[in-house]
Amino acid sequence: MALDLNAEQREAVRECSRPVLVLAGAGSGKTRLITAKVAHLIGAQGVEPRRVLALTFTRKAAREMVERLRSAIGERANAVRVGTFHAFGLSLLSESPACFGLRRGFSLLDAEDARRLLAEIAGLEGSALSALLAEVSRQRQKDPSAEPAIAEAHGITLEAMRLHRDYVARLETLNAIDFDDLILRPLRACRADASLRQRLRSRFDHLLVDEWQDTNLAQYGLFRELVGDGKPFTVVGDDDQSIYAWRGAHPENLRLLAEDFPKLRVIKLERNYRSTAAIVRAANALIAHNRHLFEKQLRSVADGGEPPALWRCRTPEEEGERIALDLSRRIEVEGRRPRDFAVLYRSNHQSRPIEEAFRLHRIPYRVSGGISFFEHREIRDLTAYLRLVCNPRDDVAFLRAVCCPRRAVGEGTIERLAALGAEEGLFAGAHRLLAERADSRLRGLAEFVAAIERWRSAARSVSLAALARMILSESGMLDAFARDRDQERGRRKRQRLEQFVLFLERRGLQGEAGLNELALMSREDGEESDDSVLLSTIHAAKGLEFAVVYVAGLEEGILPHDHALAEGQLEEERRLLYVAITRAREHLILSRAEMRRAGGTWSRSEPSRFLAEIPAALLREGNPEPSSAAAEAAWHRERIRQLLAADAPS
């Protein structure tokens, strides 16, 4: 494969006979390396494309990998198994449900429905529920068994263990799984069934994993089952970019890898192709304060560059204003586009003063992490209908669908259905209730059950898109939105539903397999804005890069965050700032406010300790340029005059 690889990348590509760990620093070309290695395995090593498995963590990264492979090896790329860990797990479960303790037609609950089910079982709400759910999540990600001794070692309480046991039992009754099950069920099955384990291992000659530092213990366990003791593999990661401990990532998997595979070869990619030398020097100085299992030192291939700027602002409002003014000047003076910029921060609440300033200065922006298209209530309602049609045992979908639009089905009726359908679910209970008595008060329930049965018959011969259109036209959903007193809101909901049906048509999704694929789709799958500044948490910006990056709120208690410090996560907070710094290609601005308001009272903010860890010689303090204060003031006045003129009535 003719790719411009450096010596270390070529070394990693050509090593195909043993386990390889590639420590890929920020901007070091890891995606290029993975693509080149897959092409090398197929072209030079003669491995069949279908016997290569490449796993990553986002659908976006998987799509990019497939696109690059198509450019490199043509149509053979279509046979390579490329996808996320969870998509791979779903494919295994869908292929042979019985091997993994499931029945045909199982449902995949998304995060919200899984939380609602846990809340119902726990009988809690608010902070008490959140704390308990966090424990259950840790148990499911770290502990593939449910043994009390192991749970206790992980700090899991008996209350959380009981909730986990009842939750798993309810999932079994519903013939449903959650995202964690996509990893846990294949892992448990492989450990329990030697013949299944061997069949899965024999499918692949080489396994590649991207973003290794983001794997949790269950994912590591599944990886170990797939590769065994002798199969060659390549994993690519960077311990300095491990920032997802809060969702189960276990950077210690790098150490476990070295312990479990004595023949592991470690290759370091230390050339940074993204950022200027000045930015890389600042990043290196910061991350040097962390402990490292494998030492590495980034080196920029681009000489020079201006040192990162450090701004001291009086308040968060002034911070937002200065960012807006500097960004506007760069657009007008340097000819940049809004999409060249990103403003990054530790927590979502920090966006408010920045958004206010951007609105005042008419700067187009988008906020990462806004509500996903698939999370809109009307989309979730229609999806619940589809899930129930495909899996009548899905009680979570039943409860959502039967209330949209509202029917005369109250809590008493639901309790009766639960009693009658204790073994087979609410839908079966509804059938029994309607059979045992004729009651005009059950008319709404009877119409609902008849409609579901009618659509179940139709589902055998039509696509999900056609089924969705049928449900929309016959369920009363569209009529309810048409009667909405807020006509514009009703119109938007109908429009989103039409867009959703068109999406189903474009993807050609079919049956329960299509619904489960739909449940995997995250907010990353939404379409990006065409030309706007990105406002984002640092967590959400990982993997992205921009010509100019502003990092706001570098203060004690914010970055590093108070909660993270209380949990002993100082090194992860330092890695978080490292990730933010290495998103910048040409210009980096670090800013902090000297005063913040909490509960109506102003208090002084201390600068982040991380700023002191970057030598002053590597930063430049001061106001955003132009070259003189007078010129800057004149430029600002002219900018405000233009804005006022634009607002004047014609």
C-alpha cells in the first residue's frame, strides 16, 4: 500500500506475527497506521478481508476507517469487519441469540429506557437514584459475574447488588438487553462454552483495536477471549488521552496487556503532525507531571509557531466577550471561517456567557452535546411502537406506546395487566384482560391491542419505514400533534417524524435487527453544522482538531474539577487539559476568570494548578492583539458600530 508512513509507522504495519501495542501520541497519524496495517495484512500477508476484525469506539471513526480502506484496497474493504465494540457484540447476539441466552426478537434498550426500568425497580428518584445507578453501572462494566466478593472489592453495596440482580431478571422476562449486555453476554458465553469460544477465535486471523485506553474491564475480557494466547493482534492507544474513567474506561488495561502477553512488542509514535512546536512543547510540559507505564515524548514536525496565549479575565462574562471579539477579528482580518474555531470547557454550564457573547456579536455556533435527533420525544414514541410490534414482550415499549396518544388506560389497569401477564408481559396481560370481560371502559386498550396485532401481521412483509408510516397514519399520533395548541411545536414534531421515516427508508432497516441497530446510534451520528464555531466540553471534542482553540475556565474547582479531586482523579483531569491543548493546530488560547458568582455572591477564583505546571517561558500573557491597545479599541468600536447599524430599521 503506497502511503507516506514514517519509520515507526512502517515498523508497526510490518509486524504481523506477534502482539503489538502502538502508543500513538496526539496527532501522530494512528488512523493512517491502522488503515495501512489492514491493507498490508490483506495485500502483502494474504489474509482474507473477512478474517480481519477492526474495533473502535465510535461509529464515526468506523466509517472513516472504512472510507480510507476503500481508497486503499477498493471493494475488498467491504468484507473487512470494521465497527464499534457494541456493534460487534450486537452482530454476535443477532446471529445466534440462543448461544447467548436470548430468544429471537429480543429488544435493545437505549440508555433512557434502561434508566427508567432501573428506577421503576428501585422505587427511587433524584440523587439517591443517581448514586445507586452509578454503582450498578460500575458493577456491570467491571464485574462480568455478580459474585458478592468481587462486587465488594469494587466498592459495590449490597443494595446495588440486589438492584442489579432484579434488573437482570426483568431484562430476561422482557427478552431485552442493554448496552452493557452487548459485551457481557458474549464474554460470559465465551468463558462458559469452550466450543463457542473456539468458533469465534477461528473466524479471525488478526484483531485490531483503536483507542485502547478507552476500553473497560469487560471489553478487555472479551478481547482476551477472542485472541486467546497465540493470535497476533494490534492495539493502538495513548495513556495520556485516557479521559473516560467516569464511564468505565480502564487505562490500567495497558499494564494488563503487558502482563498477559509477555511477547508484546511496544512501538511508539511520537511525531505530531497536527500542532505547531510551541503547542506541543506546552502539552509535553503539562503531561510530564503524570506517571507513565511507557514513557514517550511528542515531537512536532512543524517548526515554530506562536506560544499559547494566557488570558486573565475579571469575570466569565468578560471571558466570553474577549473570546468573541478575538474570534471575530481573526475571521475578518485573517480570513478564517467559523468552522476553524473551537471553544472548549470542562462542564456544560460554562457555555452560557460564551453563548451570550456570540449571540451579541452574531457569531454562528453550535453546542456539542445538544439533544440528539433520535432523543426527541416523538421519535422515541414512534420507536416504542416499532419495538412493541417486533417484540410484544417489551413492557418498556408497551408503557410508552399505550400512552401516545393518551388513552383511557390508567394505573389500575396497568397493574391488572402486570398481574395477568406476570410471565409473558403486559401485552399478553392485555389480551387476557380483554378476553375475560367486555367493558366499554377498556375500549381504548382494545383498539390499541387490535392495532398492534394488525401491524404485527403487516410487519412480516413490509420494511420498518413502511410500518412506521402505517403506525403514524393509524395510531392517532399525527392527529394529536395537529391539535397541539402550539401549532409551530406540533408542526416541528410532525416534520421530525417525517424525517425519521425517510431516514429509515434511506438505511433500509428491517425488523428487530434494524431496530437494534437504530438503538446503537448515538448523538455522534447527527449531521454536523456547515460553518459554525464549535462550543464543546473537552470530553466531547476528543478526536477533533481545529486551527484555533480557546480553552476557557482554567481555574481550581473547574479544571481540575472539585468532584474529580475528591475522587482522586487529578491525573485524569491533567489528561483532560492535555487533550484540549492538542486539539489546536496553529493557535491556542488558555483563559481564566478571576471572579465567579455562586448563589448570587461573587468570590475570587484561583488559577488552575495546571497553569503553573507549564513553564512561563512557553506561554505569552496579555490581551488579544492587534498590536496596540488604541488600535484594538478602535477596532472594537467599529465592530459595535457595524452591529448597531445592522439592527437599525430600514
